[in-house]
Amino acid sequence: MPTVKRLRLVAVAIGLILLLGTVGWMWQDSLVHGEHSVTDMGRPDLGGGRPTTDHDNEHDHEHGLSIAELQDSETGAADVEVLLVARSERIRLDSGRDMQALTLNGETPGPVIRAEVGQMIEVELRNASVTDGTTIHWHGVEVPNAMDGVAGVTQDAVAVGESFIYRFRPQRAGTYWYHSHQHSHEQVPLGLVGALVVEPPGGLDPAVKDVVALVHSYGGTRTINGRTGEVPIDAAPGDRVRVRVINTANGPMSAWVSGVPFRLLAIDASELNAPSLVSDRQVQVAAGGRADVDLVVPDSGARIDLGGPSLVLGSAPPAEPRPELYLDPLSYGEPAPIDFDTARPDRRFEYTIGRRPGFVRGMPGMWWTINGRHYPKTPMFMVSEGEVVHVAFASRNDVHPMHLHGHRMLVLARNGVRATGSPWWVDSLNLAPGEDYEVAFRADNPGAWMFHCHHLGHAADGLVAHLMYEGLTVPYLIGDGNEPE
């Protein structure tokens, strides 16, 4: 019997050693160095394509063009020049609430920046007092990679007393926004946000009133352009109004119109083809997404409800209940030609989001996974310039607004149902639990691009991947001052 007991004790000890060894290995495997390159993270995923570099190691980016060189080389005067001074200071909402915030030029949201397609925009960001450093990311704009504003990936965070100059020429008219991409899960909610409107060449139609509605919550108080409650818009009966709704939150937002039919003109700065008049429908705006709504103000006025506050155009009609049905972009509008073949992509990637226990950065917990892997072992999706890329998204748990920097994605299908309406282009796609989406895009903007969930808390907890063009190097390091999420 003593021999049996000893054997049992030995077996238990061996099992405990194996268990602790496995846990220790998982802990060690989850660690990242104090400073690390984005190119050292993740697993290279070729999506069925072949590497075009001459290197044996596809994940070796020590030789090639630096992404710091991916910028407009023109040095002349800009068409639009803006100075943004970032500060940490206390603000008072119009409701009387006093709170700590991050401001740009003493206000939040920051100033609306307007430019025309093809004009050179120059924005100098000065950090007056944001102690963790900051950046500006141009959400939805296909800027050159060096101007993307992601700390540790495309630039170093701008420290207190320092500045950074962004220069780019937007190529598509539409509604965009800008926000910090340094400690973004903290700095964006604190108010480091603003709107960017790119107008067509020659400017806007003077017969249409253009209204920006940037929706942002300050400590749970939802506002439109920093104002609470009913926000009046000077509009007379018969006026045509274009309202540019911007959702800066971590989750989807509903917008609906009371008092008059409307058209959904654009999603994420992409015009819809042949949009029809609709009523009794709510429009879902993904986190980080934008929706442009067009209406003609009736004699009785109109109202656009945005999940709390509302825009009132002309008279204030009674608020109508939120419609039960959604306007579905999958079938809204009319088809139009696409300039690449979505049926024959060069690369096919899966992006399946799950959750399971494990270690991230050495911390135990329930963490997000991409294709079954925790950060920093999440995929590095490898592409070459000019390729057509297909991505299959799937969510197994929560709502995930999927945002791809530097590109726009064409929605092909949802839950196996093919798109039949206007081409539906997005840079922020709302992926609900149990949903599957197929999208495609052309890899036409070289760089190292974030491909992450725009619920910024999810991103901070590891729901981050990257789109990486082959043959490029990244001179910046995440950590010790650079924390993009």
C-alpha cells in the first residue's frame, strides 16, 4: 500500500508540474517586450496567396521601404491649414454638468474641418497638456500610411510640448471624423474628437443646407455637437437639408426622422446609388460609422432623433416612436458597376471573433480571440499592392464594429444573403452576435494598417489585427510611450 500511495503522490506531482508548466508557458507566450514592432506581432496569414518578397521569412520586415516614406512629397503651401491644440481641462456641458475632458482648441468636439476633394490639408497638432501623449487619426480617410495617426504603428505619440504635422489630399467627398489613436479607449471618450467634411470639387450645392451632427457621450451624457436635448437648426419650410450623422461611440446608434420621408444618401463617406424615399425606418449607424440623411423640411418641421438628443429643423414636431424596422443597406438603392472582380480575389481571409480564458500581456482573464488566437498572436493579414482581397467576418459573442484603416470595404453578403441594392461600402461594419459578413476591397494603399474592433474597450483588450503590405518596414515601436489602443 505505501508503494501505491507513493505512486499516486508522484502522479499528482507530475500532473501539477505539467499543469503549472502549461500555465507558465501560456503566460510567457502572451508577453510582449516593453517596446516591440507591430511587425513582430501576430501570425502571417497569406490568405492563399504567395509571398512576393525574396525573403525566406515572410514575417521579416527588416529590409524594404519604411512606411515613414509613405506620404505626399509636396512641400508647398496647403489649401487648408488648421492648428489643433490638445489640452486636458475641465469643461461644462450646457446641462450644467462639470467634468474633466480632453479638448482641441479649447472645445470638444474639436472644430469642424472642411476641404474640397484634392485639396492639400495641413493640420498641426500641438500637445499642450495631454500627459500620455496623443495623435490624430483620420477615420475613414484613405490617407498615405505615414499620416494615419496611430501611435507606435505610423508615428510616435506627440508628447506634451511637442507637435506633429499631418498633410494629405482626400480623394473622395464625404463625411469623416478624427480622433486620438493613443490610449484611444480613454482619450476618445474624454472628447478628443472632431468632424472632417470633404466637399466635392467646387464646393457644396448652395441650395442644400449642410448640417454636421457629431454624436458623442460625455460620461454617459449623449450630445450632438457637444449640446444636449433638442438642438435647433435654422431651416425654413421647403429647405433641402443634408444631415451628416457621426457616431463616435463604442456601439451602434439608431437615427430616425419624424415628420417627413427621407433618403439615406451615403454610408461612411460613400454615396449610395439611386437612394429612394423611405419613412418608418430607423438607420443603424455603426460605431465609428457615418450616415448622411437628406430631407425637405415640411411646414410642420422635422426632427432627427439620435438616441437621446435630437436635431429640430424648423418647427418642433412631436417625437415619433423609434420605428420597429431598419433600413437595410443590403437591398436599398440600385446596383452599379464595381471596378474590380469580387468573384476572383487574390487573397481570402477569415476574421472570426471569439472569446476564451487565457493570458494577454501576462494577465489572466477572458480575452477576445481572432481565429482562435489571443493578442499578440492575432493574424497579420499579408497583401501586395493591387490585389483583390476577400474577408469573411464572423462574430460568436458580442457586437463588434470592424474598422479597417486606409481602405473601404464592399459588403458582398450577410448571413449568406447576397447584396442586391446599391454598392454598400463601409470602413466601419457593425458585426452583431451570430452574424457573418463577406466583404471585398482592393489593396491600393500600401502600409501597415490597423484592422480592429472599434469598440475601443474591446481593442484595448486585444481585439486587434493588422493589414500588412509586403516589402515594407515599420520604424516605430509600441510600448514605453506609444499605446495605440
